[in-house]
Amino acid sequence: MVVASATPVPHGMLRQNLVGQALVAIIRGDLPGGQWLVEQEMADRFGVSRTPIRETINQLASFGVVRLYPNRGAQVQPFGSEQLRDIYLVRQILESEASRLACGHIAADALDWAASQSQALADARDHSEEWANQQMEADRNLHDLIARSCGSERLRTELQRYWTLIDAVRMSLGHRYEAREQALREHLTIIAALRSGDAQAAADAMTRHIRQTAEAAVNLMFGVASASADADTHGRNNHSRGKRGQAAVERKTKG
């Protein structure tokens, strides 16, 4: 028998939890593109009343994963590699500027703590579920530290709103350790740039980090390599073929 908690869940927390669950369902395809969202069906699915479902649908629409049609309802929009890259593109713009603005405004001991967290996790050999949870906590701590130090409340608020989307992506991916190990190394590079006081280097390091994270997420979720990676591979192959062709011409000339 399931015993209900005697403490009610705060309304805002309930809404955020519902938004997160709905985002995961959309990203995973449980709520596929083209499906119309019926409030009562959604309420039954998530075990809540229709009121928080209405608020959840409006928030999903603000993220662009649902489209509202007057007098018709809400329809889930297609979600694939292009949409996932778009999410990370906006995050890249926001986080890179936050890093630029935060540079020189973060206490040295806070950066030392962030570095020690990331380094300890990077050095760990036991990549258990607990390790993955600690990595996620260290990741959030660093990004939140940067957001709190950027000096722009509007930028910080928008970043926090966007993290709802990023958390849903992470939940959809589960515990994939390779990308997390790379993220830890990139965090250390970001921290080193912040320590040096080089705002451009900090912004550039964050840009590379978000781009790498985006491509890892796209590859893990959809098995799609980045266009730049494809171009690099194509270029290397062409270069290799060109060298082989040149060598063949030289052999014929000598013969």
C-alpha cells in the first residue's frame, strides 16, 4: 500500500516537477511530435488535477516544444537532433556571456572548491551511479556559481529557466559516463581561465564546453555525428586520397 505524504508539495515545485516530467516524455518520444495534449489525459497520466496541467502546457509552449492553437489546443512539436542542437545553441550563447561577465568577480576560494570537486571526480576510477550523481552536482554548482557572479539578474534568471530543459535532456540520456568525463576536463579548463582573469578565454572555454556537450548529447540520443565532425572526417579522407593519388602519379612519372 502506498502511503501519501502528509506534507503537501508546494505549488511551484509541483509545476516544475510536472514540466520536467513532460519534457522528458517529449524528448524520449513518449509524447511524440504531432500529438495533441488533452488536459484530462495529461492529468490522469501524471496523477494531478487539470489546473497544474494547464500551467505546465503553457510553460512547455514557452520552451517551444509545444505549440498553442487558439480554440484547438496544444500540439507537441517534432523533437529531433536539430531541436536538441538549438537548445544547446541558446545555452551556449547565455553561458558564454555569463562566463565573460563573471570573470574577475568570483572569489578565489570558490574557484578552488569548484576545481577540487571536478579534479576529484576526474581522478575517480569507480564510475558508479553515485559518481554520476556527484558529477551532476559538481556541474550544476560550477554553472550556478558563474550565473550568480555574472552581475545580470535577468541573464541568471534565463539561465536557470533553461536548466529545466537541460536537466530533462540529462534525464532522458541516463547515466552515460564518457560524456561526463569529458565535461569534467572541460570544467577544469573553464576554471583555469576564470582564475587567470582572462574573460575572453573563459567565454571561449565555455563555448567549447557547451558545443562538445551538445554533440555528445545528440550522438548519444540520436546517433547523429556533428556536421563539423563529418566535414573534418571528409576533409581528412580527401586529404588522404589526394596524397595517395599524388604518390601514384609520381610512381608513374618515375616509371
